[in-house]
Amino acid sequence: MSQLLPILIFPLLGALFNGFVAMRQSQGKGFVGKSLTSIVACLMPALAFLFSLKVFFSLLAHPEITQISAAGLMEWMRAGTLLVNFGFVVDHQSALMLLVITGVGSLIHLYSTGYMHEDEAYARYMAYLNLFLFFMLILVMGDSLPVMFIGWEGVGLCSYLLIGFWFTDADKAKAGKKAFVVNRVGDLAFLTAMFLIFVTLSKDATEASELLSFASLRTNAEALKPAAGLITLCLFLGATGKSAQIPLYVWLPDAMAGPTPVSALIHAATMVTAGIFMIAKLSFLFVMAPAVMHLIATIGLATALMAALIGLTQYDIKKVLAYSTVSQLGFMFLALGVGGFNAAMFHVMTHAFFKACLFLGAGSVIHGMHHEQDIRRMGGLWHRMPTTAVTFLLATLAISGFPLTAGFFSKDEILYLVYASDLSKLYYGLAVLTAGITAFYMMRLFAYAFLGASRAAHPEHIHESPRVMTVPLIILAGFSLVGGFMGVPHVLGHSLGIENWLAHWLASLGQVTPHEVAGPLQEGALMVISTVWALSCSAAAYFIYRNKLNAAANLKVRLAPLYRLITNKFYIDEIYDALIIKPVKRVSDLVLYRNIDVRLIDGLAVNGVGAVTRLLGNGFSLFQSGVVGHYLFYFLIGLCLFLGYMVMG
Amino acid sequence: MITIHHYLILSALLFCLGLVGLVVRKNLLIMFMCLEVLLNAVNLTLIALARYFRVMDGQVVAFFVMAVAAVEAAIGLGILINVFRTRQSVKTTDLTALQG
């Protein structure tokens, strides 16, 4: 217990302190300087990271302990057979997430002190960021679905606050609102899943017990089997909201309105992987519903492919990365769908490293170019921002699957699992195609921004970012390079003598045994094919976008209809607007507002009660003539009636 | 022979007279006098019945009523004079500040 609580408490303290400072500042009262805010904001996640390391190493040192728990800290709610306690538990999977969240989180806090230094609401920003870390830690440490849901909602709140951080800009405020509303749809499904689980389990329950804790779910998995399809479908729908999958992915590209470190931390490395974390944690439920698993794989692949295609045509450096994130999340869902729960977690981790590095690199570029985000006005940054350029290149190679980088191992494992699963080979083909497109658009982004001649208006003003921003970049780039070695696939590991540590560590998640176990030769061949394909895509992009931008423009003209479709994001936003938003607005306006609200509630209920009261009052006030004689007369009548009643009755 | 019935009928008549006067008259002074008639009608009943039943309680109560009536008259007339001083009228139709 004493081991787990500090991890949570430190970020909360940071949030409270900085929130207090921000409140004082908004009242125009200086309280503390920026430096103290920075120190608190960075120290708290760092301390949480230290305690996470401690927890991780104590789990590592004692293989016989599968989890460290602080259960039943306090009763939360009790009603009938429902009992929910506040409690936290860290198992192997959560321990990994703790390291990623606090580790990458600390780096991003450090980076933010440079990136956000000029901002007026610096303390408010840091307070939100600390608060986000707190809720994210609750999400991964909660020992029951409701406690996890606190974190789930909390990170949604912080995401909303940080996307709309510059809320004086109406578009940015709108983007925050969009993220919030779209996430609510997923949250509703999550809640429904909890209700379904409770209804199913409470049928045989006689007394209150913690039915919704993960331990109980695990022991009662058999009882949940009949309802597993519906429950997992709802859980998956919840995950599509938080993890930006079709049909609820639309909020993530707009979420780029927030400050860039926020995009790196929340919308790439941590929060958006919550859905994958949740599904992997509840893998024992999902394996009971093969149809839902199939759906997850299909949705994941479709999202990965679609987002990758959109990523090809974007010119905003952050938008490319946003679609890339959606696409990579799709890959993770594909892995979940074929039963590779630890492969998905592996990709979550490697993705956290290289995508955080890419976003922070983009932030560094934006910072160095004075808030320029359009890659058409960049170019030639290689010489002006060497550190950023090199780290960006390393992360680009990692996400493209360059051999021995982090992305190579994790993506290759997913592709292999898809091949070995009983899904049709079309899935594998499309997944490999998507991996190639990923390599292409990432190299396009890199070449566009960093190579060739500068297209900026004032290239001489471009400067490299300060040390506090480049150090996190270097560290993350390092992890992007070597982070894959914790999950070396069997075919390579066997010959190199490295075992797949991650698969061993996450063994409790379970894995669906591949339908068709491919031999080492086949596995190696697949690896070579996908690597060569990805690298050739990467090389093609390099040669086109380094200095032959005309060729790209020609291609654009030749494929104009297709290009228009993709660059308009397949018109998904427009379709949603026409199918959902406009009808909802119409119904709200015509039925709910004009009839229900104005006529029924305002007209009949509120004003009606007032009118009746006034009418009665006017009537009765006629009796109040003010003349004493009249009152006496009423009194007399009353007296007569009373006496009459006494005598007669 | 004057029986108890005569006393009671007289007091009932007096009481009704007082009530009617109280309701129909508009002058507060007259209404005040009607109030006195009401009280004395009750007094008459009390004394008549006390004598009829040969118990003293009724007579004692009658004295109390007289005392209270005297006090009430003193206060009521005081109020009446003040009302007249401020409003130049003691008619109830002129004193309708409490109209709803």
C-alpha cells in the first residue's frame, strides 16, 4: 500500500499547488515565480517515476508476486449486492504502463518548461498536465472497473481542458468540445458494459461483494460467458472513443489544437492507449467473444489504413502526426483483434517512445519557426536545427520499421500474428500495405520539413530549441532506437540468444495461440518482406520529397479525384455533420427547444403555474376589502356554519 | 311571572341586535357600542342562569366581563380618538389601507 500511494499523491500535489498558483495569478496576485512552478511541475512526475521504478523492480525481483495491491482503502458505494471500494493494484501490465506514463510524462513536463515558457497561463498549463498524470495513473492502477472509470473520465476532462487551453480562440475551444462530446459516446458504452457485467453477475449474488473488481471478473469469467459478446462489444465501443478508432476517431485530429507537448503526452503516448490497455487487461473476457475479436481486428485495420491514407496528404506537421497516431492505434487494435494482447502492449510502449519523440520534435520545429506548422513553408531545417532533425529522423525510422529500431520489432510482431491468425490473408496484405504507407508519409514529412531548400520567409530567424527541449528529444530518440529489444521476436531472439522478455513479463495477459504456427523460415521471410517493402516506400518518399516536389505535384494533378477524396479526409466530418450533428441540431431546435422547452416547460409548467396562482390570488383578494365590517360579516358566516355543524352534526 | 326563558330570549335578542349593528354600521363608535351590547347580552345570560341554577360562578364571571369591558372600552376609545386625529374619520369604509 505504502508503495503505490506516493505514485498517485505526487502528481496530485503538483496539480493542487500549480492550480492554486494559477488561481492567484488569475486574480492578479503574484504568488510565486515561474521557476518554482516549473520545479514543482517537473519534480512531482519525476518522484512518481522513481516510485514507479521501485514498484517495477520489486515486481521484477520477486517473480512469485504477480501483483502489488492496495485494496479496499475506503468504501465508495454500497447498494444491494453492489459494493465498490477504492483500491489500487499494480500487476505486470500496469507496472509497464506506470513506467511509460511517469517516464515519458516527466520528460514531457521538462520539455514543456521550455515550450510553454512564454505563455501567460503557464501555471494553469502545468496544473492541468499534473492533473492529467494523476488521473492517468488512477486509470492504470484502479483495481476495479469503476475506479478505472474515474481515471478514464478524468483524463478525458484534462484532455478537454488542454485541447481548449487557448480557449480565447473559438476554433480551439470547439476542438476541445468536440473531443469531449465524442468521448462521451464511448464512455456511455463503457458504462453500459459495467451495468451489463453487474446485472449478469449479481443474479446469483446474495450479499454485497466487489463484483466489478478485476479479480472478481477473472474468477467469474465463466459466469460472464453468455453475455460476453455484448459486454465486450460495449467495452470495445468505449475503447474506440478514447483510443480514436472508427467510428469515433474524429476528435483526435482536431485535438491538435492543444499545445504540442499535450499532443505528445495525451494524444500520442498515454491517454489514447487507454482503450488498448483496458482491452488487454480484460483479455480473458474478449477471448470468449470471437466475433467481437474479429470486429476489433477489422476496425483496427480499417482505421489504420484510412488514417494512413489521410496522413499522406496533410500539410500541417501536427495533423500528419495525428493521423499517424490514429493509424498506429489501429495497428494496436489489429493486434488485440488477433489475440496478440502483449504484442499490442508492446506496440503501445514503443509507440509511446517514438510518437512522443516525433511530437516533441514537431513542437521544437514549431517553437523554432515561431508558430509555423505548415510543412510547405519549412524545408532545410536539417542545418538550422540539427538536434531536432537527427532525433526526428531516428523516430521516423523507428515508426517506419527500420531494422532493429523499436517500431521494427513491435510492428513486425503484429504483422506476424495477423499472418498466423485465422483471418484471411487479405488482412495481412492490407496491414503490410499500411505499414508501407506509414513509412512513406513519415519520410515525406521528414524530407518536406528538414531536407531540401528552405521555403521559410525568414530562414535566418529559425533557431534550435533550448536544452530543456532537446534533452527529452535525445532520450526519447534513444528509446526509439533500443526500446524494441525488450520484445525480440522468437526468430531473431533464438539466433541472437535473447529471449522475448516482454512476452514472458506479460504472460498473464494470455495470447490466442496462432491458428497456423509458421515455421522460423516463414517468419523470417515475412519479416524480410515487410521490412523491404517499408524501406522501399521510405526511400521513394525520400527521393520524391527531398528535391522533386514537382513530381509530387504532378502526381497530385494526375490523381486529382482520389487526392481530393483523401485530402478531405474521406468527407467523414461532413458525413457526420449531415447524418448526426445537423439532425440532432434540428430536432433540438424544432422539437426540444421550440416545443418541449418553450411551450411545455416554459409555457405550461413554469408560466402556467404562475398564471394559475395569480388568477386564484386575484379572485381571493376580492374578499380582502379592508373594511372591518366585511371581515366581521365573514366571521359571522363562519361562526354560523361552525355552530350549525356542531348542532346538526 | 318572568321565567328563565324570558331572560334568555331577551339576551338572545340583545346579542343579535349587537351583531347586526356590528356588521351593518360603518361608524366605529357605533360599532363599539354594539360590542358593549354583545358583552352585556352575554352578561345577562350568565346572571340569569346563575340565579336559575343557584350557583355563584356565573355572577363572578359577569364581573370579570365587566372589568374586561371597561378596560377594552378605555383602550378602544383611545385608539378611536387617535384614528380620528390622523384620518379625520372613523368610518370603516374610509379606513381600508389593508385592502388586498
